Amino acid sequence: MRILMVAARCALFVLLSEYEAHPVAVMEALSLRRPVLVSDTSGLRELAANGLCRAIPCNAGPGELAAATAEELEAHREVPDLALPDWDACARALSDVYCDVLSSRPTVRLLPAGVMAWPPATGA
């Protein structure tokens, strides 16, 4: 909780990770409406492509990083109020998918004409 309080006051959130499958920290910063600067990699690239943050090359040198940071601080970017999904919403959405699939399954599976079931059904 304390980290979120600090993040809520920052002028720019920076994450220069080499790999982020699901950038939770960045998503939290965006939900706090903080501008974000990230390295152009994995899950971070998609956020930048959608205009939610700015990405710089992974191999950016100190000068390029300093320039990008200064530009972002001077820009005073307004981050839109985003309704980002939380874990409960994701779990509900996944559950809905499973329910839809299960409800659309036929209860009896019919074989095409001339195809015999294997193994043969045994009578009682």
C-alpha cells in the first residue's frame, strides 16, 4: 500500500525492465493516472502502442534515457482515467468463457452416417 501512495505522487513512473509478461506495476501507475516511461519490450510495448505510455529502446544509453525522462516531465502528460481490469474481473471473464463453451456443447454427440463407435457399446 505504501508503494501505491508513493507512486500516486510521482511526476513520472519509469520501468526499464528487459522483460515484463504482465506489467502489473505499470498498470497500477496508469490506474493512478501517472505518466509512464518504459523500455520497448514484451508487455510494455503493447501499452505504448496503445498510447498509454512512452517506450524507449531497450538499448537506450544514459543520454537518451535522460532526454526522454526530461521530455516526459516537461510534457505534463494527462493520463486518461482508465478502467483497468482487476483480478476479479479477469476471473469472471474467464469463467464466462468456460460457461459459454459448456452451455453450447451438445448433450449427445452424433456420429456421421456409416461411422461405427469404437469401442463398441456393451449391453447390460
